[in-house]
Amino acid sequence: MKILVQKYGGTSVGDLNKIAQIAQYIANCIKNNPNRKIIAVVSAMNKTTNELIAKARELTPNPALRELDQLLQIGEIETAALLAMKLQEHGIIAESLTAAQIGLTTDQRFGNATILGVRRQNILSLLKSQEVLVVTGFQGIALNQNKTMQITTVGRGGSDAVAVALAAELKADCTIFTDVDGVYAVDPRVVPNALKFKVITPVQMIKMYQAGAGVMMGRSVEIGAKYNVPILVQLSPSFGQSDGGTIIKNPSYKKIESSPYAESAGLGIKPIGMIIINNVPNQPGMALKIFQALEKINLEEIMQIPPPIDIPASIGIIVKQQDMEKAIAEIKKIAHGGSILLEGDVNCYNDLFSLTLVDPTMINSTGYLLKMTKALSDQKINIESIFSAQDKLGVVVKENCYKEAAQALAIEFGLTNK
């Protein structure tokens, strides 16, 4: 019995017409290969999750995470049931199942749970009587101290992680269907002639994800690497014909420098918020108080402008745009308390984008920085900030010019088809 795991994201199943197209594609896969079994992992229909969150926050600004997970499971259940119905219309023996029904377990971190395991025998038993199992992505189950089952969600993009975890447990092939035909050196929706990777290693993919490439969830790539599951990323049949997509897999380490694994540079793009904290006293413990206040917020980058001795410093903090409001509130608690800052010392900017060049061959960033700054200067694009690490170099620009900046950098670093 050949098992395929296919994941369909929110845009792939964005409306009833797209769900019908997916059902036709899966039905053809089964009819052309009668010995094949398919597990289709589905996300909520496009914008459904955001709409459910908006409803919750309209009632209460801080909904309990447990109840939010209870609410959000609705989206995936809706998609799974609709797809199963359409498959049955095509004569396919199909059944929709929740995470609880297939036995996908997680820890108890509501809103961002980690997958712990999958009941393999349970799924194999279900496949004996079904041609297709349509499984809810994004969610799992956890047992609390009273052994009561709790619904959990595994974070944005979590359907990817569910699909790869199932493929790992079942030793199955895994395809992630999305709205772009593979992994590109830069977002093709911003740079239309971007280069596409045929093969990419998990390490490079994770770095691209961290830099802003949204095509794959980082945790799903980690699972694939750990259990040696090749992941094919390609265009969903609800968007058109794929020309092969991109394979994410571990290298064979045989003459890697001349193999298709030889990694090229990539440019990540993401919206960010920036908080500049001025007049931070140049004394022991001052930075500690700031970062203690931001302990529960995921900081993207941190920059310090070092002062001469005994002169106040400035600290720049980059956060995700959705975390901006919470970060500002925590910083202003310190300001109002008068322990470090005055309220006027905190400047906030929420109309920015980071552009991060990720290149495994980058050792000394000086040459890269000169090329980057020249490319943007030639386009008269102002750089708001610069940050760097061992194999990455990034700039921050205003939202109104990030597309032009990305296109200029893509051309400068050879990330486009000439």
C-alpha cells in the first residue's frame, strides 16, 4: 500500500470552487493508481481563521487561549467535511477526521503547541477501509492532569507540521501544495522573475523562513530533516499546472559543492515594527530591565547604538507587527514607573519592512554591505536600519518602498532570471 500525504493550505481551499478542484485532482490520483492511499491535510478556508479571531476579540480583547483553540478548530473541520463530501460525489471512499480521531498528540501550550506523536496503527487501520482520509491540519489533542482531552493548535502554518509529522510516522511521500510553485530565492509576488530552487536543504529553508519566506513553516522543515522526509513544495492544482516545484531534503554529502544542493543566496521579506528606546542610562542592569519586560515577546532583531562612557545609549528592537502593540505597552510600563525611561524616550514605528539576505557563503559582510547599500542608493531608497549575523545581512526600509528595494537587491545579488 502506497501512502501519499498531501497538504492543502488556506489559499488552495479558499472557496468552494477551489475545494471542488482539489477533490477532482485527488480523485484522479486515486483512479489512476488504485493501490494508492491519500491523506489530505487541510487548512481552514482563506481568511476563516482571521475572521474567527476577530469575532473572539470583538467580544473580549484578551480571549483565553484554551477557548480560542476550541473556536479555531471550526475552520479546519469545515474544510475537511466539505472536501470529503465532494470526494464521495466522485465515487471515492473518503472520510473527514479531526486530530482527536487520528490520534495526533501535542503538549498543552494552547495557541502554539508542539506535536508529540501520531498513533500510526490507528491511521493504518482507518486506511484499510478508506481510499482518502481528509485530516484537519493546524490542530492536535493534549491530555491535562485530569486525563481530559484538550484541543490545541500548533501555530500559524501548523498544517505543514501536521502533514510532515504524518509522513514521517507512516514513511510516506509528502507534498505541500501552495499558491506558489516551489521555493524561490525571493518572493515571486514581489519579484516576478525570481529564481526558483529545484532542491534546497532544510538548513537553508529554515534560515529563509526566519528571514521572512512564508512558503513553509520552520517547524515542519525541522521535522522533515530529523526524520529524513523529503518535502515537495509545488503549486496547488486549484491554481494551475506545476512545473516541478522544489524538493526540501537532506544532502547526500557526495561532492556537495557540485551537486544540486549547492546553496544559493535568498532574500527574505517581512513586515516589522521597530521600537527605539533612547536615553538608556549606561549603567549595569539597565538593559536587563528592558528585556525582562519583553521576555514573552518574540524579538526579531536587537540593535544597540553604543555611546561614549557615562552617556545614555539607544537600543533598537525589531518585533513582528502583530506584537508591536503589546511590546509598546510593556516598554511604557517601565517609562511610567520612572525606573529607567521617560515616556518621550520611546519612539515607535509600525510601517517598516525588513529585507534579509541569507547566504551560506557569507563570511565577511563588508563586501555584501557595500553592494546592498549601493543598490538601494542608486534607487534613492533610504535605509532606516542595518543588522547582520554570520550568514545574513539585513536592512530596514519604509513600507512604501519595500517592493522597489527588494527588486533592486534581487537584481544586485543575482536572484532573478536574467
